[in-house]
Amino acid sequence: MHKEIFYKNKVVVVTGASKGIGKSLVYLLVASGAKVAGLARSVELLDAITLKTEKLSGTFLPIDCDVSDRNEVKSAIEIIRSKFEKIDILINNAGVGLTGPSYQTDRREIVKCFDVNFFGALNCIEPVLPEMLERQQGTIVNIASIVAKYGLPANSYYSAAKAALVSYTQALRAEVAPANINVLTIYPGSTDTEFQKDQSKTPGFIPNKPNKSRQLSSNLAAKKILFAIEKNKREFIISRTTKMMIFLKTFFPFVAEYIVIKIFGTEKWHSQKKL
């Protein structure tokens, strides 16, 4: 089925809609005739998206919402239902990064990381799922990360939050499959967005800069996510690098670990002379 036909008049909720993959998803969906509710914390960025989607065939409803706040999410879902009556697809895209050695990370940053990356998705699923179960129809998409499959140095808590999301998604998928609801896990890989720039960092820690030549564009990542939804996939790995690392971890774990240590240079963390 052609994308424009599949998504036409579908009601889709996208979290983290103001930047990166979320913003690209909004543009593609509205252009395909979908009714899209975009949740994000930046009203200014949402307003800019509203202006750019006015002449497209679909509808865009911007909502100022922090997904880590359960009450805000419930209010947002009520607004969406009052406008569109139902929700066909929920895309939990909102996420925040946290980088730095695990033993130097502030506990408050760890809690924030889990509040957005794990509990944020749960906060959105909780008010949406009952209606999907009643209608015996719907799709829930959780955007994960390669770090959920292979925890990376300086990303320990982000890895843990995404791993929790993946395990939850797998269990939920089995629970609601008899009700004709698809629950999809997406592994985007490295994408050229503001994510690295915006992530929280341990004071004094300088993370490795991503190789932009090997990164996917947010638009391409969004297209592949929409393809996976349309084809009713269960898990979908977007980048070749992610597929390679998962293969190595499965069949050659020592090789995978060696590559990770060399790329992230963790030996340097412990070789600094104490003053």
C-alpha cells in the first residue's frame, strides 16, 4: 500500500515532535494526509512546524507537553481525543541523552534519564492503550537505540533506560497481540540530529564527536520508521552499523567489546595522572 494512502486520515501521536526524527515524522505524516498531534516542550519550535504544515494535506495539532509528567500527558491525550476522537498510532520518540562515566554521574540526571526515556513512554501508553484494546486496533511504536542491545561506555544509564524500554516493549507486544495491536521497536542508529548537542554531560567529560559522514539524516530515519509501521514490523533496525554491532555481539562478543573500547577510548579515562 502506498504511504499516502496508508496514513491518510490516520490519527498519529508523535512525542519529541519539535526536533530531529520527531519533526521529520510530523512533516512526512502531515504530507501523507494524517492527523498528527505533536508533543514537545518547546512551544516556539512547535509553532514553527505549524506554519510549515499549514498548506499540507493533513492536520497538525501542536501540544506543549513534558512526557515525564504523567498528568501533562493525560491532559494532552484528552485534548487529542476531543479534537480527533481516537488515536490510531502512538510513536514514542521523545528522549534525552546522558553521557559520562557512570561512577561520576549525578543521581538527579540518572532519574531524569529514566523519567523521559522509559517512564515517558509508559506515561503515553497508559492513557492510549485502553481505547486501542476496546477497538481491537492500533499501533504503538517505541524508539529505542543500539545501546539497548549493547551498552556503550559513557552511556551506561541511557543504555539501561533504553534496555528497559525494549524489554517492556517485547512483553507488551505479546500481551496485546491477540487484540490486533502491533507494538514495534525501532533501532535508529546514529542520526544527524541535535540529540548529541542537547544531551546532559558529566561535568568535565568531553564525549566523542559523531562521524557525520556515517550518520543517517533524520528524514531518512523517519521514512524508514513509517515503512516499518506500514509493514507491521515487530522490530526494525535502521542502520547497517547497528546491524553489524548486533551481529558481532551475538556471535563474536569479544570482538565487539574490543571495538567498543577502542572507539570510545575508555583506557584514557584511567590513565590520567593524578595531580
